[in-house]
Amino acid sequence: MSEAFLGQVTVRPVTSALPEELKALYKDAAWWDPSYDRDPGFLNHLAKTSAVFVGAFYKKKMIGMGRALSDLVSDAYIQDVTVLKEYRGKGIGKIIIQTLVEELKKKGVDWIGLVAEPGTSAFYKELGFDVLKDHIPLKYKDS
């Protein structure tokens, strides 16, 4: 796959996505929890309910995605950025992030953050993100 291939990939904001393509992306990224199989209905609303949802398409198939959660006033968090393994390393993830940032800025969002997986900070730094010094991401732990 070359630059010619990348020219055949379309990355754009969408408000809907096929649940089976989303499930394939989540499984490929190892994010799919078996409990989701009991009620995979959230996939029907994932693109629509995100502040911005971006899909990467090759031959009409979604091969990558990313989304942002936001109040669309000031802050946004990018999450769920992934590209199917067979298409990684071609620049698609970079275009997904750039598209998310552009769309958020168009909507007036001026603080854009994300939580990077270990080992991926160099990728995000290249795209303009930096480590939040003196900040620690936290997650609510259900008791």
C-alpha cells in the first residue's frame, strides 16, 4: 500500500455508521468486551451521539474511526481512534485526528484533549498534542 492507496481513502465526518463495521473496528482494536454482545445497541447511536465522529473509508468500507465527546462550547475529548490493523502505518490515523481537530475548531472548541495509550504519545505529539504536566487522568471505579 502506497501513497496511491492513501489517495483512495476518504476521511470525513459522518453522523451514522454501520454497527457491524463499528463492531469490527472495536474487536480489531481489542476494545470489544464480551458483555457488549448482550446489548450491542449502543453501536446504532455511536456516530450520531458523538460531538464529532470521523470515519475513514476505503472502497465504501469503514477501515478507521475516531470520535470526540464535547459540550461544543469549550472542551472536547478525542477517543476511540483506531484503524484496522491491515491498514495501519499508512497515515490514516493522522488524518482522522487532524479531521477531528479541524471539525472541533470549526464548532468553536478551543480545548481538545485525549488519553493516549502507552507507547503512542510520540504519534500524538507530532499532531500538536502535549503531555499535561501535573495532571493525572482518573477513572470512576464502581464499587
